Amino acid sequence: MSEPAAPRRARAGAGWLALALLLVWTAGVHHGIGPAPQTLVDHWYTPRAFLFESSATAGLVRSPTRAFAVLALPAFALAAAVAVGTGSALAAALATSCAVATALFVFYGVVARFPWQFFGWRGSAVLLLVGLAVGFALTAPWLARSWLALSWPARVAVYAPFVAAIAAFLRNATGTDPALPFAISPWPAVPVFGLELAALLVAIGLAGTALGVAGSARSRGAARARAGLPGWVGAAALPPGLVAAGSALHGFPFRAGAGLLAALALASVAAVAVVSRVGARDRAALSRRARSLAVGAALVGLPILASQAWAWTDYHRTREILARRIIDALKTYVARESLYPDSLDALTVTGDLAQIPEPAIGFSFLYDGRFGYQSFGTSYLLEFPAPRWVQCAYTPAPLEEDLGADERAELQEDGGLEEAWSCPSRPPELW
């Protein structure tokens, strides 16, 4: 029996009101707990730290436990009200994103203040973008159900901007803004922590849950419950298996340990138990849930994996092919001239290169990258930006004719006569 129209409208109105309140709450927490501007220029989007300045609220926000209880928990309660009240997948995704961003604001405003203080408004942007990545990943099954109801042209139009944003973050060069102190940007936090870590782990968890729920659908109404046993086993095995394989292939910025893999298996089984029992009326309903979970996992995970592969291909081509052309040309030049040129343009003048290659990193409309080059006469530094790294640098082996016999023997013993890269041949693990 369907809900009467008047109560339904009242519930929806309360849900949208909760979303409006949540947006205001998130902005208030950001402005109230974030670091105050350190310059005389005070923009509307910068935090004010007013919660620390008021005697009525300072005691509440100086303790991490109280700060999370007073500021973060209400955000999650409002997000739940939005999801229940509006019945809108997009509203639920925005509400979840706000709740996650609020929790991040509290953590970096109270527990770990230095990064936010150091990066200022860039830190605010990063925390908000990570919140959006995690919020939309967590609500992907609900979004997938709404997405599947659209026509194919509408599906492409709705999904394409998300794919483009993911590719831009994961493929584009990072940490190369010369205006930033030490040329370190918080930008990599979005692809590394928001996409490669959080969103991809959520997508893997959704895939495992989909497998388990599909198994539950098979066993619903069956004579024996063991009909769904393969789904439960798959739910326990798929997430840790995918994470272990991805870690071995450097698909994650970390090395997966046994504790994480066990936690993923337990979380997947628990998720299957909840999703397959709460509000599940029949086998058809469970099958629809499994489909939404699987499609949601694909919508989140596939563009991340494809963009990672694209970025790694770019990196390999830049490091092993394009940079090698310059290195070989410089080797030819120094053998002839005894010194390295002052600039790479000299290589085209002498005919050692027809043109100077450019790094195959990032989209040209977002980043106009070039190889960096510094000559030291008998040595040089060749650099290019790459995902996950601030800068990738190459130095050639010392010219042996510039070394004395003792120095040459010492360097040869220590391996110092070989060329050196500051970055590995494959994506590194950050921890």
C-alpha cells in the first residue's frame, strides 16, 4: 500500500530542509574550526576560526572527542534525514559528501591542524573534494539505480563529466605550482586519498557486497540455504583478493597488509548480511539490489582504474622513451663538446634532436608541461612532473675524464658511476 500524498510531500519537504540545514552546517563548521587567514587579505571562502575565539564554544572544540560529537555527528544525522526524506539519490550523495567533509574539517581543524594552516584555502578545497569523492562513492548504488532508469543518451550526458573529472585528477601533473612553498601542492591528496584510496576501496567493497547479495537472492526461497553459499564466499574473498592484486601491481599507493585484507573480508560479509536482510521483501528485490551494487561499483571503479592505467602509460613513455631521447642526445653532445649545453634548445641547433620532446603527462589544456633542465657543465639535471610525485629527476653518470683515479675507484665501488633517477620505474608506494 503506497504512502498517501500529503505525508509523502511533508516527508520530502523535511528532507530537503535537512539538506539546506546540512549545507549551512558544513559551511559553518568549515568557517568556525578552520585556521584563520594569516594575511590581511580576507576572502569570503576562508575560515574564521570563530569557534575557538568564543568562550562559549572554545571548550567544546578543543577536545577531539567533543568536537566530533558536537560538530560531526549532527552532520551525519542530517545526512540520514536527507536520504530518508527526499528519496533522491543526488540529494543523498550531496548530503553524504557534506557529512564526510564535515568530519574531515573537524579532524584537520582540531587533531591535525598544520596541513590546513600550511595550505590555507587549497587545504579547504582538498578536504571538500575528498568529501565529494567519498560521498558519491558511498552512495553509488543509489545513484546507479537512478542512472539505469535514464535513456542511454542521458546516461552518457550525466556520467561523462564524472569520468572527465576523474581522468583529469589522476592523469594530470601534480605538485608543480612554483607559487607554492617548496613547490608542494595539496592537489595529489585528491587523486591519492580521495580516488585511489577511498573511492576505489569503496568500489571494491560494493563489488563484493553485490556478489554476496546475488547469492542471497539465489537462496531466497530455495530449499537449502547453501544455494547462496558461493555468493557469501565470494563476498568474503573478492575485496581482499582485488586489493591484494592491486597492491602487488602498484594500483594502490600503499602495500596491503594482512590486517587490512581481513578487515575488508569481514566488512564485506557484514555489508551483505545487512543489505540482504533489511527491507528485502523477496528474491526480485534482492536481485535489483545486487544489480545496483554491481553497477555502482563499476561506475566508480572502472574510470579510476582506466585513468590510472592511462597515467602509468604516460609516465612510462615519458621516463623510458621521451626522456631517453634527450638523454641520448645530451650524451652525443657532451662526447663532442666535452660540456653539456646551457639549454636543451642547443640540441636542435646542433641537429642532435629534430625537436625537444615534451612530457606525456597530463592534459595540455590543464597543464603545459616541459622537461626541466639545468646544466652544471660536466653534469645536468633533467626533470618532469608525474602523478603521485612532486618531480621526477634524472642525473647522468659522472664524466670519468673529470675524475681522479682514486675518486673513480671509490665511485665505482659505491655504484656512483651510474646514472640516477629520483623516481622508480613503476608507481611508488607512499606508505
